[in-house]
Amino acid sequence: VGETIEGDRYRKVLGRYPTGVTLVTTTGEDGPVGMIIGSFVSVSLEPPLVGFLPAKSSQTWPLIEDTGVFCVNVLADDQQGLVDLFVGKEGDPWASVSFRLADSGSPIVEGAVAVIDCSIDRVVEAGDHWFVTGEVTGVECSDEGSPLVFLGGAYGRFEGRR
């Protein structure tokens, strides 16, 4: 307690914790918008709330915030290519993505293993990020595929034991 935490060391420690990979989407004035988020979490069952943490430096988050709604697409283990599309800064990632619209008007990406449609509940400052909570307004789940997992700088799939 009280020690100075070095940035690289801190990132390495956090990299030992596996996370799911989500594409948070909405439809703005100029069309569909999306950002890759690994910091997605279930917040509450009653009422149903979820959360995610976009960086304050994100250029996409303000576009999502302006709409008041978003959809969390839990990516399948064969959708790593979507990560590359949406993290890259070149071109329109939506040009090669199949999707349909949720009740909120937010894109649901074909092949996602789970979908959580939301309205923004609140936005709280959290260091160099925002903590966004969303009230869940709709859900879908596929019985096909496994979720994409990120661990130690690499993507993969979870192989569980029962």
C-alpha cells in the first residue's frame, strides 16, 4: 500500500486477467458506430444493469453517448477480425460487417454469441475512463459458438472443464 505503481508493470498484471471481447454499437446521425470494449461487466440483476469503461480519449464514445442507447455484442471466437476492423482507424469498418438493428436502433452484429440492448443509465468519471452503466432493454443469446477471450495480449477461446 502506498507504493508508486509503474504503468508497464500494472498493465502486465492486468494482462493476467482474462476478459471477454465486446463490440459496443449504436446508430448515430451519420450511421452505425462501434467500439471494441474489453472492460464490460454485469452490474445488477434487479434492475438489469450492465457497464463498460470507454477511455476519455475515445472519439467514438461521445457519438454513442449522444444517442442515449447502445448494444453490447459479445464477439464469438471466430470474430477476431472485427477487432482489427474497429480498432483500426482506416476506412469504414461497417462496409464489410453484416448486421441488423436492435429495438434501440443499434447494430447487432451477425455471429455474436450474446447481445445486450441498453439505454444509458449514467456516466461516472473514473480516472482516465468513463464508467457507463446501461439499463438492459433486450437480450439475445446464441447456442452456437464460444466467446472471444483476451489474455496477455492475445485472443483465443475458453476451453472449460466440467
